[in-house]
Amino acid sequence: MTRRRSVREAEVSGRAVLVRADLNVPLERGAVADDTRIRAALPTLELLLERGAAAVRVCSHLGRPEGADPALGMGPVREHLRSLLPDDRLQVLENTRFDPRETQNDEGFARQLAEGCELYVNDAFGSAHRAHSSTEAVARILPAYAGLLLERELEMLGRLLGDVERPYIAVVGGLKVEDKLGVLENLAEYVDTMLIGGKMAEQLREDNPLEAPVRLPVDVIAAAEFAEDAESGIFRPNELPAGWLGLDIGPETRRLFADKLRTAKTVFWNGPMGVFEWERFAGGTRAVAEAVAACDGFTVVGGGDSVRAVNELSLADRLSWVSTGGGASLELLEGKELPGVAAIPRTGA
Ligand code: 3PG
Ligand code: MG
């Protein structure tokens, strides 16, 4: 087994280190609304400071700005990070995406980021599926190392594509099958059962290309229109009144899914079971979150919405791993090579 060269092996004493972290956090009224990703970046930064780095220069993107956009400046993130880790050697650069060269994976911009630094540590797992200057090109300019979070993500998510304890169950939800077909097809080769919820379950009911046992909802909470306060009821999927929309999995499906999850030894969950932003249609997603947390096996959750549900219910401590990557975790489980990871040299036995 080869792995990527780790920051733990880097000689950092007295040196200036460029760190790419994924500090792409939600902001509300100009302040950090959820600091999970900032906290997840701390162990690597602390390690570098403890080992005597002369300077630790952190960079990240924030949102998807078109050029410089004051609403997406790194100020709030910088302040928040400094409050968690006050150290004069720590510096947070401006949003990498303020420069259009970043997403072009431009080497000139990578050189600019690297200037004055002797090492590069990539700890931005959440951005590792992007081939950008700060995640890919820069690794060709400075000696590159994997950060602690990046390593741990690869280890924990990687386990899901290896020899796992069984039964192994994947729970996948969300809107469109086509967005997740790659993941579903790859996971189908590993899992014993897939539990499918969300709108994509309807698509799979019509046409299921997957070669794994798939359980689709046996009942749904449907509404007369797509509105938070619409008239609603519980129906068998094939008995929906004309024009009604399934917006959550029903009570029987929740029980069925929970029973399956109770006996699982390995679980991966991605994607909400319904329109969980609306309280009335959040019950299915919540039931799955609770069932995954109650499972004693190796349990991993990845992807923005499911992670949000887990955090809102304060269940993260009861899971084996909550990934900081949305798209990155899915691409990894799809079996794809992540450019940000591929750019770090391999090492040792
Ligand atoms: C994310 O939030 O998924 C990552 O930070 C990547 O962001 P992006 O999808 O804008 O590249
Ligand atoms: Mg548990």
C-alpha cells in the first residue's frame, strides 16, 4: 500500500509553509455561521506551529465569486481562525478565487501563492476534486505534503471501498439520479444493500440500472404542490393523486430503513430523504440520521445536506466519521482520482 507523503514527515522548523485548507464555510451577516471546516483545519496548523515553522500561510477559496467580491472576503474566516489559534506566525491570504487564474489551474498564480514559502501542505480535502492553482499547480512548484485532515479523510472514506464488515449499507438520497449515478454504480460493487430516498428514488423506480439490491420507499409524504404549507398526506408511491409530489419518505419506510441500519456493520450515508429545509418534510432525513447514529458499526456521512442534518441534531459524535467534503467525498467513492491528492508525491511501503 502506498500513501501520500505526510506533513508528519516534513522538516518544517524555521521554514515558511503554504497551507491550502478548505475554509469555504457558510457566512451569515458577515460572520462565520458554521466553523466545522475551520476547526477541522486546526490539527495541521497546530502541528506546523508546534514544530517551529517560521510562518504558516493559509489559503482557501470562499464561495464562488466572479472576481473580487467584498461579500466573500476572508476577513470573517481570518478573524475566527485567529480567535481559535492566536499565533503571530499564522497568516490567512485573501480568497483564492478573487483571482480568475485560480480556477484555471494557472501556474503563474500558483507561483504567486508559493512565493517566499519552502513547503506546501494540502489539507483541503473538500477541494481536492478541483484542479486549481492552490490545490494542484502549486504542488508542482513546492515540495508537497498531505495534511492531517486530508489523510484522515482518505483513510476513512477509503475504508468504504475496501474490506469492510458486513452487512454494508449505503443510504443515498437527493434530487437527481444522474448527479449520483457514478457513486451509486461504484458503491453497488461493494455494498449489500442500498436504501434510496429523495426524489431520485422515483427515477430509480422507473428505471434502475444498478446491480445491487436496492430498497425504495414503500410510502411517501406527498404534497399537492411544492410549497411548505401545501396540503399533504401519506401514500403508497404508486397511489399518489395526480400532480402531487413526494416530498419525504413515509413512516413505514423510516421504520424499514431504521431496521436495516440497526443490523449494519458498515454504513455510508449521503443525501437527504426529502425536502428537509421544511420542517414538515424533514422527518425522514432526521429518522435516517438517528438510525445511522444508533448503529454500532463503522458509520460515515458525507455531503453538505446530510452533514447539516447530522450537525443540527448534534449527532456527529456518534458517527465514526463526518466528512468535510461534499463533491470530493462523492468523487472519491466514485472511484475517481482527486487531482489535489494525485499532485502529492506517493511515499513508502
Ligand atoms: C465545497 O464546499 O464543496 C468545497 O469547498 C468546494 O467548493 P466548490 O464546489 O465551489 O469548488
Ligand atoms: Mg454510532
